Amino acid sequence: MATSILEKLAVATFAVALTMGMISFAAAFNAGAYNCVDVTVLPDSDLYKARHSVLDDMVGSTAPESNGYYCTTSTVGGSVAFGHATCDPSKLSECNDCLKYAREFLDHICKYSIGGQVVVGDLLDCSMHFDARPISECAT
């Protein structure tokens, strides 16, 4: 999928803001590959709210207790959002900070998208994926 000029500008703006300290995190991470689904939702919709709930849940729950692998869902009204997050098992102490960065990145870059994913770090320090469709890595 081709990256639009607006997406490239958003990534550059986000990177500049992070570099200048306008966005602060305990550690600076490198957002590698990312993808946003082309379908969008309205910010006051149930799916948008479920999507935010999933993103928050992944940041708060993907930790050493989950061994760095976490799947979740959120239902608001009749809408369901799915989430999958991972952290490098050898870097679990940095997991929460990495996922906070991933969440902020996705929230900025895939703002109204029904789905998106990002890999953070050169060696897959963490990854985050949300979607309005079930995520295959979480199928039981």
C-alpha cells in the first residue's frame, strides 16, 4: 500500500516533536514498520471508543505477567475492537514504555482508522496491532 504525503508528513512531525522533547517518554524508541487500515470511523462512534479501550488495555496489561504477549477485545455498544501486543521477552522491563510509545504513534498516525499496527525498535522491542476484525495471532 502506498504511503500518502499526509502520512509521511505526520510521521515526520511526530519524529520532530519526539526529538524536540515535545512528546516525552522514559526512553526514545524507533518506530519501524507500520500500517493503517484505509477505512476510518467517526471519533464519537462506538467502534472508536472500543478501539481506544483496546489500545489502553494493551499498554496496561502487556507486561512481565503476560510474558510479553497479550490479546484483548473491547465491546462498546454493538462494536468490537481487537488488540494484540508483544514485547521482547529479554526486554520486559522496557515493555510498558515501548507500548506507550507504540500507542501514541498509532493514535497519531492511524487516528481514525479501524485498524493499525506498528513494530517498535530495530529488533522488535514491542509491537501493537488493533483492528475491527479478529486478529489471527489471537485465535484460539
